[in-house]
Amino acid sequence: MAGSSHGHTPAAWTGVIIAFIGFCVAGAFVVMAQPLGFWAGMVIIALGGVVGGIMRSMGLGQPKDVHVVPQPKTAAAVTPEPAAAKS
């Protein structure tokens, strides 16, 4: 994945950090048995997705033309014939 720059954008980092903070908030309030705080954490998690999407639409995300799908190698390149099989 390092070659495809997957997630290495300001939009991705910001969205994930906000969602992680929301996860921590929700988890803390679950332990404290406070449903209102749990739902506040869930709202923060959703806010992370919204902020990441807005930042991507502003041009801070991965450009659509950069995503390269690796092509499978041909069978000849993967498994060469044994030397005795050549005619």
C-alpha cells in the first residue's frame, strides 16, 4: 500500500484523527455508564467522516487519477518453464 499513497492525505489523516477521538470519548463514557456521552462520541465519529469528505471535495484528498491498480503478472513471468521442457 505504500506505493499507492492510500490514505496519505490531509483529508484522510484529519478524518481518522477526529474519528479516533470520538472513539475514545465513546469508549470512556461506556465505561462510566453514561449513555449521553457515548452518543456524543458517536456524533464525533460521524463528524470525522463528514470533515474528511469535505476536505476531499476541497482538493485535499487523493486525486482520482493517481490511484493505480496493479496488474497481475502473466503466467510466463511467474512460472518459467524448466530447462528440459524447451524444444
